[in-house]
Amino acid sequence: MMNVNHERIILSHGNGGLMMHELIENIFIRHFDNKILREQTDAAILKMDSSTVAFTTDSFVVDPVFFPGGDIGKLAICGTVNDLSVSGAIPLYLSVSFILEEGFPLKDLEKIVLSMKREAQKAKVRIVTGDTKVVDRGKCDKLFINTAGIGTIRKENRPIGSGKRIRTGDKILINGNIGDHGIAVMSARESFNFSTTVVSDCASLNLLIQKILNNCSQVRFMRDPTRGGVATVLNELVRKGNFGIEIDEESLPVSEGVRGMCEILGFDPLYMANEGKVMIVAGARECDKVLSIMKGMKEGRQSAVIGEIVSDHPGKVVLKTITGGKRIIDSLTGEQLPRIC
Amino acid sequence: MMNVNHERIILSHGNGGLMMHELIENIFIRHFDNKILREQTDAAILKMDSSTVAFTTDSFVVDPVFFPGGDIGKLAICGTVNDLSVSGAIPLYLSVSFILEEGFPLKDLEKIVLSMKREAQKAKVRIVTGDTKVVDRGKCDKLFINTAGIGTIRKENRPIGSGKRIRTGDKILINGNIGDHGIAVMSARESFNFSTTVVSDCASLNLLIQKILNNCSQVRFMRDPTRGGVATVLNELVRKGNFGIEIDEESLPVSEGVRGMCEILGFDPLYMANEGKVMIVAGARECDKVLSIMKGMKEGRQSAVIGEIVSDHPGKVVLKTITGGKRIIDSLTGEQLPRIC
């Protein structure tokens, strides 16, 4: 057994030899433990129960690696689980690949691995294959994690991520407060001089999404508003078809903490990153049903209908402000917050 | 269209907004172009023709990113194609995830992407999903690439990566010279003061491997000897069962260039990384057939039988030296070459 309390990552942990073998056995295999991973073959061999498979990947470089409400490991699991879920898939298997900086404390690595384990268990996914690389001190920032994931798709959910089903009159919903992740990560940075109680919303949404998909037939589109926030998803959406979007500012769920920080710092919550939010476009007739399912689950207590698909101003996202005015919400152009996920 | 000749990666290329969208459209989608990727959904939706799926991942941090015989992009495709292939799978789909350092020249990124495109075409795999992150200058070293891959497995090839089929008397083969990748990458480093003509063996081996699996029924095990080299694969193998391995030094294919460099630098070719090599354990009766198929293909001209599975010294890899002596080949313990892949 390694003494993780005093040890640090050294270059030999990445050389393919005994030290790497020990690291993999004593931290990764031990905590992520399952039958498939334990085989330690070059590729995991999986039995799928559907011939339609969803496949996704994300690298995580969040700074700092620990922040209020989560850490880079939890983020890496949630991010990939959510990317599969919003595509209409049931997430099943994840790969995890670490790039570690020489000198990174093993106890922090183990803390992150335990956090990944917990989140994977919660989301009912298995980590079945992985990779470990080590770079010399100063050649990466502590650690970067890549997760790729695969899941199966039921026939009726197939085009849910494409936006092709969207029609005028459809409603746009979100499962709660926006901008929490962005503000929480920013507040954890050394350079941040304000105090806030905002906590990242980082969460796996597969169970919420599956419940909606199992009970509703008019879900036209789903997407998780991560980097670039709600505004970016809406702008990508209007580029997909001949329709516009109208958002009602008054209905946008934003916590007091996020609203206050955004005012101080000059940010707009619409562009702030979220890691536990899903935007859903649903047929008007089923809107109430979707909303009530969302509100009935822990990850959806603050759910709201925030806008609708309109035939006016095609290709544009328009915000109806609280004061009764209207303004166009553009795609993000300048710099927002680097390394937010 | 971007002017890739003068531009460099900036933080906004990773913020989820318009700049990132442009980078993805103009470099990644344009070159990796295929119908699935073009959908740009959070997850690629794939139709599989078998319910048994192989899944693997690797991150690449090679230093330098361009080296004789390849670059980090080619390596990222070959590495994942080969991991799937040695598991008995037909590689089909890859994900590609970039971590880019602020300031990295776009023309170098495009060169790497074109190299990935070429290698993917050669290996008949499609890049169907991806991710792009940007970190501030000094927080990673130029770029890191993660590729994950999935492929399908024919029923009869299922336990090929596990080593469970291996029996005493089986022969061990390799498809050519060892150590080329390790020496080539090292020679490309600024600190390297010797001149060498050694070129990386970096190559996708799926077509070679599929030809063997389609024609031979006694292939017991395959593995690609990357980090840690041939010696590491052999040591992992003897840990799997109640047998020993005997390697014949005289039969080990090593080029003059690699042999010379290893002598000067005090390295052992058995521990040097390869990126276009596969080690195959085959039943003795089929050994000649496997060897002749390997020699008949470009990636296998220098193939050789290098040893066999023995009942003596279980758990140990023994080298019969050219001078007639015997010595134990241990797992790699000390430092070899960091960031070789």
C-alpha cells in the first residue's frame, strides 16, 4: 500500500513500469473497482443492450481543482454523464484519463478519485478503462482529467440533441438557478477578493432527464449550458432552424449571491457556466408536465419556464427585460472566465 | 476563414463562444469532416453492428510534438487504434479532445490536425466527437491530446487481450525492430547532442492485426509494447498465469541506429517505447503462418519469433543472451524517458 499522505507524483508514475502499476492498482483500480476495469486490458470489453450508442468526450482543466460544491473529479464525471444524457442516452460506461504534474500530492489525487467514485456511483455509471500520464513540474497545472463516455439510446429518443424537432410555440425550461458554477469557481481563485456563499451546481442529471424522457413524448431538445452559459446554448439553437427565441428575464432563476456578484463584477448570469443544469425545449401542451416532473426532483426544485420558440426575429435570441424593454442576447464574443471547467 | 499562418491560440478559443465555434468549424470539422461529426451534438450517435464493444482511452503529452516519423496527432490516432486492435476489436470511431496552450500557433495545430486526418483515413476510423480547452500560457506544454475509441469485437476474438488463453509452448512474435519510437523522440529534443537517422515506428496496426485474426485461430494474446517497451509487456504477461517466458536475444530485431544509441546512452532496447509494434503470442503450430502473414505486410517486414512460453521459472522473464548466458528481465523500476507518448 502506498503512503498517500506524504507522497507526491514523480515522473516514474508515468513510465509504464512498476511505479505506474502500483499507482493504478492502489488508487485507480482500488477505488473505481469493478470487474471490467480489473481486467486491465488495453480496451474494456462491454456488452451493449442496444445497437444505437452515444459517444462523447470532455477534458477538464478547471482552476482551482477544488472549489465550493465540487472538484475537478466530480466535474469530470458529471460533465460526461450530462453530455450523454442530454443526447437522450442512458450513460453506462466512462473512461478516465489523467495528466498529472510531477509533485502533485497523492492525497489530493486520492481525494479527487474518491469524489469521482462517489459521483459515478450516484449516476450509476462504471469507470471501465483509463490512462495515466505524468509531465515534468511546470508543464501542466496540477492535473487535467479527460472523461469519455458511452451510453445506449432508446429508439424514440434518437434526435433529441440535434434540435431538428423544435417548432414554433415550444417552451424553454431550465432546472434551476443559473451561473452558480461560474461564480463558485471564480470565488475559489486566489485572486478573488470578494466573499460569497455561492456553491457550484455540479451534478449528474441523468436520473432527472431519464424520468422526463420516460414520461413525456414532446421533449424536442436538451442541452446543458456549461461554458458560455444559457445565452450560448440559445444562440446555437437559433442557428439550427428558421425560428427565433424569446426569453423572459423575470422568469430566469438566479440566486441572490450570483446576481450580486455579477453586478459587482460586471458579468451577465446568462453567460455564466453551469454544471448541473439542463435546458429543455418541450411542446407547449406538455410544458406543465415536464415542469412538474423537474420540480419533483432534487436537481430541479427551482425549475422554471424561461421562454419560448417564436416565429418572429428568426436567428435571434431576444430578452424581454424586467422593465418591459427588449434586447438581443448575442453569442459570447470577448473573454469570459478561462478554465471554468 | 481563419488566417492560420499568423494566428495563435488565445483564451477565447476555449470559452464556448464565437471564437471557439470558429476554431471548431474551420479546423476540426473542416478536416475531420464526416456526417456524424458535423451534427455537433454533445454526443455522437452511432449505429453498432455488434453488441460487444471495445472502449479505450489515451492521453498524449509527447515532447516535442513533432518528431522524426510523426507528431502528437499521428501518435494519438495510432495509439488508440492499436489499443482497440490488440483487444481483438475492429476500431471504428474516435473522440479527440485538445488541451491547448495560449499562444500555440494555429498553423502547427492545423498541421497536427491534418496528420490526424491522414492517419484516421489510413486506419479507416472516423473522428466523431471532440472537445477543446484552452489554458493560459505556461499552464500546459503546447498541446495535449486525448483520444478515446470504440470498436466492435467478433465473438471468437473476445478474450484476446486478457492473456487467459496462453499455454506453455506458445511462441512470442513481434512485427519488427524495437525501440525506434523512443530513440526518435529523444533525438528530437533540444537537449539531445547526438545525431541519428532513427525514425519513429508510429503506425496503425489494425489492418495487419485483422488479417492475422481473420486467418489464424491460435492467436492467444496481443499487446502493443508502448511505454516500458517489450520487457514491460512480458512482465505483465508472466504475472497473469503460472508460466515463464524465455526470450532469445539473438532473434530480437533491433536496428543498427537504435542499438548504437542505446549503447552510447546506456539504455536497453527492451525497455524502449514503440508505437507501431504488436507482440503476439500464438500457438506453436500456427507460428509460421502468423509470421508469414506479418512479413507479407508493410508494417511487418522485419517480423520475428523472439521467444516462447515455458513451464520453467514461472513468473519470470528470462533472456538467453547472444553469448549463451541467461539473465532475468525485470519490470522497469527507475526512470526511463518521460513524455515519450
